[in-house]
Amino acid sequence: MDLTLLMYLIPSLIMFGCGVYGFLTRKNMIAIMISLELMLNSIDINFVVFNRFLFPDQYEGMFFTLFAIAIAAAETAVALAIIINVFRAVKNVDINEITKLKF
């Protein structure tokens, strides 16, 4: 059974929509970071799908996706370090409480 392009893009669109909704509605920094990762993963799915359908014999989309996943992992490590430092200073990871860090 050959799956069409739309069968891959609809779950990716749903993932991206959930990520945008979570990013805009959450106040917790960790939940916002998870929403960003969800959006990045949906974009990675799109890279692989378009590479498979447009250039089935080439692997540029796959390599670009692996590179994007590695960058996202490094971004997550840095973001977690920042969140831990904010938690040590404010004892909360709520976005509204970060204004207390300003001098």
C-alpha cells in the first residue's frame, strides 16, 4: 500500500498545531520548551517526507533532519541549564516570575 503525501503531512500539521498552542498558552518554561521541541519534530517529519517524495534516491533531507535533531538536543541542554539557574534564583519556573531577575 502506497501512502500519499497527505497521510504524512496531516499528523505533522497536528503536531505543529499542538506545539504552537502549547507555546502560546503555557506559563511554565519547561512546558514551553516541550512545545518548541514538538514543533521542531513536526518540521523534521516534513523534511523527511518531502525528501522521500521529491528526491527518493537522495538523502539530503535525512541528513538535514539528523543535523536538526542534533541542534535541537544541544538547544534543549542549554535551555535546561538556563531553566535550572532561573529556578535557583526565583524558586519558580513561571514566565511571569522571571521579571524579578531584572535589576
